[in-house]
Amino acid sequence: MNTQFSPYPVLFTSLAEIESFKPCWSGWRRILIGQNKTESDSILFPIVDAVKSNNISDICWLLSQRKGEIQIIAEFARLCADSISNFNTFYSQKSETAAKAAARAVANYNDAVDYVANYAADHAAKYAADHADYAADYADYIANAAEVAKADAANAVDAAVNAANYAAAAAANYFANAVDAAADHAADHADNYFAKADAAAANAAVQVEKNKQFMILCLAHFNPVTKQVELPS
């Protein structure tokens, strides 16, 4: 999974930016340790560095706060789901459902942003010009509608993050669940139990690392112009 040849700019953040979003204590502690710092500063560093020190939930949360790279969350969820789709099990199906939910949430977010940016302001100005007597009332209506759209967008971001995290967890849990399955049959297959459990645990760890690589891939191939993740074929 080579990100070396990405044609797009590196996405940067800073401890000051992260702190402004009011991170959870554990996530904040992880990023401080990862950056070898004891307090916030404004020095920029690649977001991909945070993938190495923090968990996937932390990265999705950061992207949700920044909002400009929301498409990364949906593409990440899709990669997680696709990575276990061939197993056709409970967890692969849950991961697929979560990936679809993330895509819908991102689409809803983009719709809301488009409404606020284009429709509301444009219609308020046109109506004000044609109906001067009602301009103030209509401007208030548009402002309220814009606020509703923003709230809908915020909810869509939260939904996308939750779905992406769920897809990643489902992908990893597919293998972790194999440990429990082996345990259920331990009495009948005592000789094989420990080998199966060890293999399942190892596979779960591999999938967790795969999920991180999926996030790195999406971060590296995010086009800031199109606002899309453009993965190499």
C-alpha cells in the first residue's frame, strides 16, 4: 500500500488546532506523546503522523472537526469493508452496512454545505431585491434555514464518523471473534484450540494495522481541489 507517489499536498495539523477542538483526554495524551511534547504549540505536522500515535477513532474525530476532508472518512470505511467482504460473515456484512451509511452521511453533509453556501445567500438577496417590504423577515427565515442546514451537516459528520469507526471495528472484530468461536469448541478440539486462538489474535492485529494503512492511504490521496479521495488504480 504505497503512498509515496501521491500527487496531492500533505495534510497538516497542529497541536493548537487539535486542542481548539477540545479532544478527549486519552486522545490528547496520545498525540502529545506521539509528538514528544508536553503542551500545545502551533508547529505544523502531517496528520498521517497522528495515525502512528493515535487510534482510528481519534483520526476520524479530527477529520470530523476539520470538516474539509470529510470524504476521507467515507472512503476509509469503504476500504475497511472491502478488506473482509469475501468472508461473507456477520462482521463483513456489518462493515458493509457501515460503509454505506458513511457514504450517505457524507453525501448529506455535502448537500447541507451546498445549501448554506449557495441557495440560502442567493435566494435571500434575490428576494430582498424584489420584495423590499418583506426583506428583513425573509432574511431571518433564510438565516434560520441555514442554521438548520448547518445542524444537519454536523449530524451527518457525526454519523459518518460513527459509521467509519464501526466499519473498522467490524473488520478487526471478524478475526477477534474467531478466538471466541475456537473457545466454544475447546472441549471438542483441545489440541487445535490454542493454535486457532493464536492465529485469530494475530489476524486481528494484522487487520488493525491494515485499517491504519487504509487511513494513511486516504489521507495521502485526498485532492483538496475536488475534495475527493482519488486512489491510484
